[in-house]
Amino acid sequence: MDEETLQMTMLFDFFGELLTNKQREYFDLYHNEDLSLSEIAEKAGISRQGVYDIVTRAEKTLEEMELKTGVVRRWQETRLELERAGDLTRKLLMLPDLDKNAEAIVQDLYVALESLIKE
């Protein structure tokens, strides 16, 4: 999946409910199911241009919401920091002179971070 498609899919995951039913359906078929505009048009019984217009409007709506809110950007930044914290916790667990109490605390922290990363 290319970077643009990945970004659009993430925007759809966060803001897809703001789209009309038709926009959601065509966007999903185009970006997630990887159907061409022509294939969607044939299925829907409308012109390729009609599908293009609907998908383009949906993309614009999603991009505008991200510009206004920054939710996806902040989510990506938070995820990177959680992964970094998980890496640092793993390094702490590998220290040879870590006492048992500290090791237990670090292990609990590691488990908590991993569960957040998987969400």
C-alpha cells in the first residue's frame, strides 16, 4: 500500500462516519477494496466521472477534517512515542544489575505499553 493510500485509509478510519453513505461506500471500494473507478461505476450504474467526483469530495472532506483537528497526526505521534517507551523499557529489562522489585515494575510497565501499542 502506498503512502497516500495509507494516509487516506487512516483518515477514513478516524473520520469516515462524517461522510455520506454513498461517499463511504465508494471511498471504501476505491481505497480499501482496490476497485477502479470504472469498476465502481459499472457496479453502481453511474458514470466513471460521477464516481470520481464522489470519491474526490470524500477525500477532500477527510483531509479538511484532519487539517482542522490534527487527530490523525497526534495519534501517529503518540503511537511512535509509545513504541519508543516500549523499546526503552525492553532495554531496562536487559540491565544485568536490576533488582527484583524494579524488574517487576518495569515488566508491568512494558506490558501496559504493549497493550496500548496494540490498540
